[in-house]
Amino acid sequence: MSNDGQPAQDPLIDEAQAEQRRSAAARLFDIRRVIGGLFVAYGVIVTLIGVFDSRAEIDKAEGVRINLWAGLTMLVFGLLMLLWQWWRPAEAPAPNEQQPDA
């Protein structure tokens, strides 16, 4: 009986820790978070550009504050993606368990 200075490992604790790691990885790499974050960042930038558009730029777009509207649309879409990710978080994939051949 060699202990080698290692504490005894409980298989239930190991399984719970593995499930927690899978769940955290699934949430971290959820595509909704990436898309939402990028759209929010670009939406803020384009909205600020639209707020400070010059009269010449507005006239060039035939009187429409296109940067402002596009930025607000991007901001709303990005926030909806982040809210969706918050309301329905990603589920961790099931572990691949080996089934005995029948």
C-alpha cells in the first residue's frame, strides 16, 4: 500500500469537478457572448460617431443620421445576444462514456 504522499481521491468529487470544468468551458466559449460583445463594442463606437456627425456627413447621407441608426441597431442586437446568453446559458456537453459492446 503505497501512498506516495497523495491524498485519497473520491471519484464523486472528481466527477463533479470535471462537470464543473465542462460547464465553465461551455459558458466561456458560447458564441452568443462573442457576437454580443463585438456588436456592443462596435455599436458604441458607431453610435458615438453618429452623435458627432458633421452637417456635411448628414447631407451626404441625404439627411439621415445613418451612423447613429446603424450604431443603435448594432448596440440593441449585441445586448439582445448577451441577454439571450444570460437567460438560456449553454449546457455542458455530456461526457463521452464508453458503452460495453452488446
